[in-house]
Amino acid sequence: MLRLVLSVVLLDPAAVTEASQRDVPVPRVLTPDGDRLGYAPVPRPYTGARRLTGVVLGRDPVTRTDVVCGGTVVGSRSRSLVLTAAHCLYHDGRPLRNLAFLPGYDGGRPRLGIWPAERVWVPERWRSEPYSPSLLPYDVGLVGVVRRARPLEAVTGRGLRPMPTSEGTRLRGLELLGYPVGKRYPGLTMHRCVGDAVEGLHHGPGLLVTRNCHAAAGGSGGPALYGGALAGVVSSSSPLSDAKGYTVITRLGGRVFERMLARADETMRLKQPPAGRDAAAESPAEGSMRLRRPG
């Protein structure tokens, strides 16, 4: 399986890719009403895990480009953590600036407010080593958002629990959520893809691969859901010219993610404001601000 993983490309969150619509063979499309990438728009209103999912915005201070990825609320005692891909927080080895999470993002509107990032966490290897496909099992990150009058989960609903998986895991009916950008994709609405995932690489925390979905740019950081839990994060895909496209998912198993989550949760709990803070001054931005995708 190593050869397959070495053929991937990161889903560049700053890119707007003209994705072909003929990459996944029709018999492999499992999503009801799915297109040739395996994706279909998510029906409104967004509820459950879809209400917890949104976009992570940031800016590369060197290239001065906007970055847009997916993200979702992960359950924690601090009630203030968002799960996304590490390369959505560190772009080309640089930490992004002006990061914020917009849950329930729909039609260019932050329906559940704009939540600025207070701190981010990625595995040490992602920060310190030059990019190579061997880093993909570590392409997972966490965002601690500013706690306002109420914590993030008080607005979105309870965050999803991580589901650690072991080597050799096969998951049937995995659901990927994200905001793909490109041909016939406005980048403003949530899409879903249903796929069967198999082991992609026995290295470190490991990877999952689905051949039923071919994620385009903008899909990075979106959740991979299984049985109401978070099985992983969308990391990368085969080149869009691949006639039999697939998507690579970073698993949440292993001590690297467990330790990172525990550290982030403890840090954000210590940052909680004292009781009685001015709620009016801290209320999240309302969903009247319209945002556009870069490009």
C-alpha cells in the first residue's frame, strides 16, 4: 500500500482546482445522487454532525493568500476545540495567521458565528520535518477557539467523540464532509461522500484510503464520520488526473493524537474566563456577514 500513498497530493487549501467530474468510476459511487467525484450537496438544515462542521479560515503571511479548510467540533471538557488537518494550520511549514472557525457555514454565511483561534496544535513532526508522504499519518491538528459568553459547544451542540482505529481497520459506509472548490463546486456549501475505507499505510498512526471519493481542493480538514464518531480527517487525494481517484484520511488512532488532544483540552480549560464576564461584549458574531472563497 505504500506505493499508493506515495502517489497522493495534498489538498492545497489555498488552491482553486478545476476538478474533473469523471474521476471515480460510476460503479464505485456509493453516495445517493453523488457526482463523478462521489460527492453530493448536504440537505438543509444542517443538523447533528453537519451542524458541528464548518470552515477554518486563515491567511499565509508570506504569500498573502487566504486559506480555507474544513473543520469540525471535537468533544472535550473545555468545549472549545476544533479538529482539522495539520496542513490547514501550517501551510508550507509556516503557521497561518488570523485563524477562525465558522461552524454551520452555508452559502457564504457564518450561521453560528465566527470563532477566532486562540491557539493551535499539530504533531511535532509536522512542524519540524520537511514535507514528505511519510508525514501524512500526522496530518491532523486542533484549534482552540476563543471562549465568548458561552463555549463553542454551547452554540453548536456537543462535539463528536474521536474513534481510535487500529492497523488493518476497514470501515464500510464512512461519510466525508467538506466544502470542495472547483468546477461545479461553489465552495460555499457543504458536500458529503459515502465510501468504504481500507488501510492505506502501516506507519505511525496509519492512514485510511477510500476509492469511492475523490476529494478536491477545499476538502482538507473535513471530518471522516463513522457511527456518529470521528474516525479521521481528510488529508489528501490522488492527482485529479487519476482516472480511478481516491482520498486519503489521517486516522485518529495512536498516542500522538491522544496526547495532543489531552494537552489542548487542558490548556483551553485553564483559559476559560471567570464567571460573570460581560456576555454582551463577548457574544459571537451573528450570521449576517457574507464571506467568499479565495480565487
